[in-house]
Amino acid sequence: MKKIAFPILATLFFVSSLTAQHSIFVTNNLGIDRKAEIVEVNLSDLNVSFDTKLYVLKNNQNKEVPYQLIYNGNKRPQSLIFQIDVKPNSTIRYSMTEGKPSIVKPKTFARFVPERKDDFAWENDMAAYRMYGPALANENPSNGVDFWAKCTDNLVIDQRYRDDIYNKISYHIDHGLGLDFYKVAHTMGCGGIAPFIDNKLCIGNHFTSYKVIEVGPLRSEFKLIYDSVKIADTFYKEEIIITTNAGSILNKACVKYIGANKKMELAAGIYLHDGKGILKQDVSTGISVYAEEAVSDYKVPAGSNYVGVYIPTKVIKAFVIDGEALMTNSYNAGDTFTYYFGGGWSKWHFPTDESWNNAVNNFREALRNPLKITVR
């Protein structure tokens, strides 16, 4: 697996080390706070080179702001990202100058986990997730998403696997930082994607290969590849690129089915477990949210867990079938379909169902009204 370096630096910016300085203005035109949101600036707009120099980014209070360089598979960085807090209907100025940036605390992570039956796991400061790999082939896995609750902004994946595998400390029990109480089996889990053909959900199985694209403190991104996905009587190759940003409650997923030219429906879904939770689906907004009681493997109540799915394009219909809450969209094989999914926990940021539902709705509004970025 290729290891990707992520120079992490903070902002203010010089074109020359004497007087020239570039400023980044971030404007929030919405009437809601934009907190811990990631913004991205093309390095070509900044007209800086990180080949020989380091830079520090600062906000309008002269405080250093952590950032991450984004490579997008290239040898040289293409853009930089950083987190912002912007009040409603206001603008904040950021500046970049030469200098050595501070070390940034990592808030995202992603890796292949061969020591745990080929999981691919990832996380940010809000939650952790995994999808299932080839070593689970004999256990009938799905291409659904597993959700791990956490109540810390520290990274937990490596510690949980290490403790569970080598120290016999189960991650199905809450030891103070969260736990895995979510069950997937052969379902869509926490926001999986699958074709919906002839009134049947074509749930897939394990991924066959993967590619890490970025692993950094503010963003991690990877691709999972499913070589043989059966859709009706035809096999397709599926590729899904998943991106997690620091501070984001939902992951971005870009999925493509490669094969015969065919129109179909794709369904983004939530597994309802015992069906006793509270489900809300809204075709007009493209949002599904689900709240249910969280219970550990040892039947210990663990608050409430939440799932959210958001589809930014026109949703055809929303319904429940075979214990799965689905929203479907029309799709042409070969195109890229983008949607968002994720989970939350009542013991970390979302004490009530309403707080989770509001957060998903605010996520949608922010995505539909991106922050305006001006470089001068």
C-alpha cells in the first residue's frame, strides 16, 4: 500500500518574503453558523509553491489555523484545506505567509486492516466506520457500512483493533471512548448503496481491492473496488470513492458501475434492525434520518444511535422494504452517482433525535450553499 505524506501547515501567505501577501476571504451568506466546516483553496489561485518553502495560515485574530495539502493522486499538492467557523452573513479573512507551521492534531484516518479479516476502516472526529473485505468471503458479508460510535475527537481505530485482537479487550463494550453496537450482516447498514431492480435490492458482498488516495489530519479519502456485482443477469464492476472530512457528520460517496450500458435505479439505504426506531424520509429534501436505541452485545443500553443519508439529486421515491429504508434515484451505468451517509450517537454531540435531525438538515443547507472563497 502506498503511504501518502501529508504536509500539514497553517495559513498566511507571501508571494515574496518581504512585502507581498495573499489573503483568503471566506463568506457565509446563510443565516446559520458554519462551524468546523472544511474549505478548499486551489494552490494555483494562491500562486504559491510548497516545493521549497513552508507557509503559515492565520485568521483575522492572528491565530494560526491548521491546514492540509491535498494531492488528488498527483506528485505535487493541488490545493489546501482548512476548517473555518463563520457567523451567519459574515466574512472572515485568512492570510498566508512564509514560516514553519505547527504540528496538527490528526482528526481523520483511513486504512486497510488485514489483521481483522481485511476490513477497510476510517474515521473522523465524529464517528468511525468500516466496510468488509475478501477475508470475510465465507461469512456472507455485504457492501453495507458498519458504524462505530465514539465520544472523543481522538483517533480510535488502531487502538480498538489492537485491544480487541491482541489484548482481548472487546470493542463491543464501552470502555469510556465509545463502542461498536451496530449490526450490519448482509444489509445496507449505515448508508450503503445498491441497485434496485424489479422491486429487489441487489445487495453486494465484500470489496476485492482498495486504493488509498489521501490520509491526513483534516481529510482522508479512499477507493473500494468490487469486481463482480450482479445486477439482474449482468455483472458489473463497482468503484466507490469515500471521503471523510474533519468535523463532518456525513461521508461523501461517489459510486460508479462499469459494464453494459443500462439504465437502472440506485438505492441508498439504512438497515432498520428491529424496526422499533423512528424513521423520517423526505423525498423533497433527499434526506432519510433514523434514530434507534443503542444496545451493546451484552444487552447494556448505550443511549441512542442515529443514521443519516442525503442525496443531493432528485429522489424518485422513499420507502421501506425487507427492513431497509431506501431512497432511489435513476442512474445510467458508467456515470458517477454522489450521495452522503453517516452516523451519530447521543453521547457525542447529539443528545436528542431532534439535534441529529437538525444537524443533517444543516448539512444539506451548507452543501447547497457553499461558502464563497475569494483570494486577493
